Amino acid sequence: MSDPGGAAAEPGRADRAYGASNGDEAYGTSEFTGIDIESSNDFAAVPDAFQRLWTPHRLVYIENGQQPEKHECPFCIAPSMTDEKALIVARGEHCYALLNLFPYNSGHLLVCPYRHVAAYSDATDEEVAEMATLTQTAMRVLTAVSHCDGFNIGMNQGRIAGAGIADHLHQHIVPRWALDSNFFPIIAGTKAIPRLLGEVRADIAAGWPGSAPQ
């Protein structure tokens, strides 16, 4: 729902939690993710040495850009939808947490106030406090369910500062793993997200304190 992008998974521990097949596995479907990685040897024409990691969710952004339309606010619309449809993992009294529709990494969360307010300086004391509490909880849950090694946490204030949706305050929580970047962003302006959003949302929501069994 915010900025596009993503990151490739680290082979090993992060791969087992949120990653796709790595070079040590046979071609085919990863036992951990169900994502197909195919060899060109299985198709017609001249084969090459590359594997293909299919990331079809990226086509939504490539073809259509921001969802919904720019005159609508996705962070105002999301709370009116089901958690599964909106990718919401937790709802509080003043704020809620949801997955980024165009993540930088698997498990990339956003914490937003329900109120349509643009600037952090305009948020109420209650909104600021609950954003902080949800952020702490998100870090604990992501660490437990994805075994991440660190986080990038922050917010872009204003379009000139890089905010993809500048009119509604939101804080990014991006889990990071050692070696979770590769050549895609450098030479192709692309990042591969190795796990489907619905699966990630279900894991995080199930691991959130006080959540009902799913």
C-alpha cells in the first residue's frame, strides 16, 4: 500500500523462515514456500544458466501503480475491510498494523493511526503512544516468526521526503536478515519478494499477542 520494492532472502535460516528456494535445492517447488523456481532446460528454445523466481504480485504495481486510486486513501479504506483483505495483522484503539502491499522485504509492516492525519507532529498523545506500542509488539512478533536479524524503522514526512502516501501518517517496520540483498536492485531496479503476502499476514497475525487461533 506504500512504496514499491522488496528484497531477496538470505539462504539458510531466513530462507527456512520466509525465503524461497536457494541454489542448494533442486529445481522445482520449495518445500518451505511452495514457490516455483524453474530451469530453462525444461522448456523449448535455447536454455541458459538462469533460474526464474516468479514474483507475480509485482505486476499489480507495474501495471496499475498505487492501489487504490490516488484520490482515495488506502489507510482510511483498510480498516473497513476484513483483516485478510486489507492485510491487517492487529487493530488497536487508535492505530492499527498492516502489511505493506508493495514491501521492501517479507514481513514489511506499516503502523497507521485510524485518523487521517499527515504529520507526526499533528498526532495526538494517544496515537503516538499506541504507534510506539504496536511497533514494539511488531518487532517481537517478527523476530519470533521470521527469525530476522534486525530492523529498519522510520517514517517519511512529506512527498519531498519520499512518502509514497504523504497524506496519511504511517511508520515502516522492515525486518532485515544478513545478506538479504542481491544484484537485482542495483542493475535491474527490482527486488524479489520470496513469500506471498497472505501467508506472511497469517503468520504474523497468529503470532500477535492476544490473537485468536487461526
